Amino acid sequence: MNWKPGQDRVGRENDASPIYAGLMVKCPRCGKGSLLHQFLNLRDKCSVCGLDYKFVDTGDGPAIFAIFILGFVVLGGALWVEFNFEPPLWVHAVLWGVVTPILAIGLLRVLKATLIALQYYHRAEEGRLHKD
């Protein structure tokens, strides 16, 4: 990524939409190659266009977003089930013990891919005080 602040995004109109690439877990440049393998592991490069994924640095972003979203969904679901059906405590433990990890993995895949696509689209890089 040799882009510098103040430069236009020349050639960016051929890139995939960051939202599409994130939701489909596809390459942010071509929108065709798979971004992840084995659920959450990032590939080294795109198998279709050859984009090297060394620029990727999502950090803890996907996990933080997933925690907030899952907390809202699971707690809301548990309260709804409790007030509408009043099941025994073991039903909650089994139900939410199964649903939560499944939702977490699916949500983490989409969130990680979306943050990678947005990082690519906006050419986000680590901040520097001087040119190396």
C-alpha cells in the first residue's frame, strides 16, 4: 500500500464494495477469492487476484464488536425465553450454551472480514511520526 495522504484513490472503482466483501467473507480487492480459511484464519493472499494480506491488522476490533452484539442478542433472547416460557434453569444453560458459540463464530467471521475490507478500502495504516 503505497498510498500517501492527499492522494486520490485512483483505480479504486474496480474494487469490491467493503460491505459486500465483508458479508461474503471475500477478498476486498476482487470480491471473489476467499479471505479466511478454517473459520477465522486469514489466508496469506487472495487465490484469485493475488492480493497479499500482510497489510491486515484488525487487532481486537472484531472481538469487541462481537461482545457487544452477542451480549445484546443473547441477553435479550434469554430474557424473552424466560418471560414467555419460564423454563427450568438447565434449559437456559443448554440453549444458550449451544447458541452463543455458534453465533460468536459466525459473527466473528463477518466482523473480521468487514474490518479487513474497510481497512483495505480506506487504506488504513499504522500511524507514523516520520518517514522510515
